[in-house]
Amino acid sequence: MKKVDNAKIVLRPLIGLLVGQPNDVIERLTIEAITKHRSLVSEAELAYDRFKSRPGELEISEAQEAYFSSMIAVHAQQTVVSTMLDILGYIPPDPAGKAH
């Protein structure tokens, strides 16, 4: 496990949780975190499209709130991914074969 730079925003509980775990376990968890992040980004894009396409004011407010909620989840998961990559020390191979 690589030493994590504590000057940036990291999720310290993840660091403590994974100390001493085998690299293959950390790599699998990191890949899962990346996959989840991609899914959340897709959901946020759909929420944004719904927000922009709603003609009524009430619907816009509800759609806007759904978009904000989606973006909060995206940014939170990005912090998970960033922390996991720091712990792992490298970018794992993409199981889907897609570019990041």
C-alpha cells in the first residue's frame, strides 16, 4: 500500500479500514468504486436532462433538486475513488475496457 498524501481531501476511515489488506482486494474495491462513480455520473446526466427539459416551474424545482442530489452523490463518490486510488497507488485496469 502506498503512503497517502494527507494534504488533499481523503476519507481517512477508508485508509484505516484498508491498512494491511492485500493489494488485490484493494484493487477490486477500487474498480468497484470507479464503476459506481461512472453509474452515478450517468444518473446525474439523466437528472440534468430531465431538469432542463421540464416546462413547468414545479417540475423544474423537483427536477433541479433531483439533479443536485445526484451531483452530491457524484462528488462524494469521486472522493471515494480518489482516496481508493491513493491507497492503491496506481490506476487499475478497466474491466470494461473503456477509457476513463
